[in-house]
Amino acid sequence: MAEDRSPDIAVKPLIGGRWGDLETLFGANGACAGCWCMWWRQTRREYEHCKGKRNRRTFRSIVRAGPPPGLIAYVADEPAGWCQVCPRADLPGLDRSRFLHPVDDVPVWSISCLFIHRRHRRKGLTATLIEAARDHATAAGAAAVEAYPWETNEKKAASTVYTGLSSTYHRLGFVEAARRAPHRPIMRYAANRSA
């Protein structure tokens, strides 16, 4: 996993024993309107039906079953940020997207969601999480790691850039693999040259 930028920052896999930390971080609304990081895991109809407590229960069972579906960042032992990173196959909603369907047959891992608590935004924590997620997926054997950021100069609300900004991924060694919408590149980090 990537070196921490500060001795006060630690990034750890979300395992069952850390579920309470995710609840603390996400709060009663499950980060974004009851999502509980289930947006890419369900059909739109399932998602709308399950927002809130149902999504919370489902995601908790995913965490309990393992392997960890993502990473939590801690600042001075306080849960401060989240990044979902897992095999793309776990996120069927990506395949249904007209902009984000697969680029090729490489079995990639996906960085699909980021959430930083408002007290810790604009301090570089997103980059720390992306770097840690990239390294986590690579260590788990991913041939490549993909992300689906926004490319914009506008100041956007945190909830609209939950996949991150392309400039951050560029700085961390990701390159554009495809673009099917003007502001929505598919970025990829190749863990080996054939990916």
C-alpha cells in the first residue's frame, strides 16, 4: 500500500471489524442519499427501491462476506474518507452505462466511488485514497486498475464528483483508455505492460 503523506493518515481495508467506522463516516444518510456505495452494484430500479436501510444491510453483508470492497482513510484515528475498489465484475452497473461499458477484455479492478468527510476535503485525501486503492488492487493481482472520473474546470459539488477528477488520476500515473462522453474519460493504470 502507498506510503502515507502524513503520520496522522492511515489507509486500511474495510473489513467487518471496521464497519462501525464506515457508519461513522457515512452518517445516517449513507454518504449520498442512502447510497451506501451500492449505486454500481444494482440496477437503477433496485437502487431506488433499496436506498437507505436496505442498501446499508446489503453493503454490510458484502463487507462481512469479504474480500474487502474498499479502503477507509483515517486522520488521527478518525474515519475521514472512503474509496470503493474491487474487481469490475462486482459492479455490473458499469457495464450497463452507455459511457462506461468495458474498454476491452482485460480483467480490471475499478475505483468507482470516493467519499471524503466535509471536515477533511481539500487536503489531498482523495489522492491518498486513489494511490492506496491503486496499490491495493495491484497487490491483489489486478492486471489494471480503472477509474471513471470527471474532467472539468468547474467547481462541482462533492456528490457530483464521487468518482474523482481526472487531473488527480493523471498525477498518479493513470492514462486515458477511452472517452465516450466529453467530460467523462475512462482512466487506467496498467499494473503490467500488457494491460
